[in-house]
Amino acid sequence: MAMANVKMTCSECGKEYTVSVKHGSRKAADEFEAYIKSQAGQCPACYRKHQNEKRDSFRFKEAAEIREFDRKNGFPALEGSEKQEAWAVAIRHEAIVSINIFAMGKLYKGAEITAENAQDSAIGIKAFLCGEKSAKFFIDHRDESVQGWLDLISARMS
Ligand SMILES: [Zn+2]
């Protein structure tokens, strides 16, 4: 394990911040450092502001857009009454968006993210969400926080 700690200057507000990421080897950490230094980055506060904007654009307003996203990405139709199903599909979509935004944001908190475990967890999350076919399940978990979803997922995976 090797840490990459990179001092960056926010491209937006000019504040200094540090990006810390754990890598499998010194070489990978150095490569990451060289790469991230060449990027224009934003401090956590500016990043969060942009994520919120991105999140709003990510979040489809129209049911038809969500259906299209689900179809393209292999998320199955849900079982339940027509009304339950439509509601549950929207809840699931919200969960997908929240979890993805959260996973991207973790990079900035110095969480232990490597290319491998990021991919593993993305696959795990998707497998979990695709495996739940009951509309009732999503409706029951409509108030779940991102951490709540991740806890459910890791409980299922272990
Ligand atoms: Zn900033």
C-alpha cells in the first residue's frame, strides 16, 4: 500500500486542499499523483456544489427517461401493482444516482479507493439493485440514506 497525497489549488476559489488516495503500489501512487497534478481540480466545497448541480441534471424527471436508463443498464422491471411499480422504479433510480455521486465524492475524503475495489463495489451495488425485483422492497426502503443502502448491500454481499 502507498499513499498519494497531492496538494492542489482549487481552480474555482483558489483555496488549497489535499487529495489523498491509497494505491496498491508506490508506482501506482506516483502515477496517480502525476495525473491528478495535471488536472484542474476543485476543493471539496466547490466540488460538492458542482456535484449537486450534476446530480440535478443526472436525476431524470420523466418516468420515460428512467425506463430508458434502466433498459440500457440492465435494471429489471419490478413486480407489483402498476402504481407501486412506477413509484419503486423512481426510488431505485434515486438510489442509483445517490450511490454513484457518493462513490465519486469519496475520492476527496481520502477513502481507500483503488481501481480494483471501486470496480468491485460498483459491480456489487449493481448486482444487489438488479437482484431486487419486488416493488415493495424499494418502497419499504424509500427513506434509506446512501449509508443505509451501502449497509444493506454489504450485509447481502458478506
Ligand atoms: Zn474551491
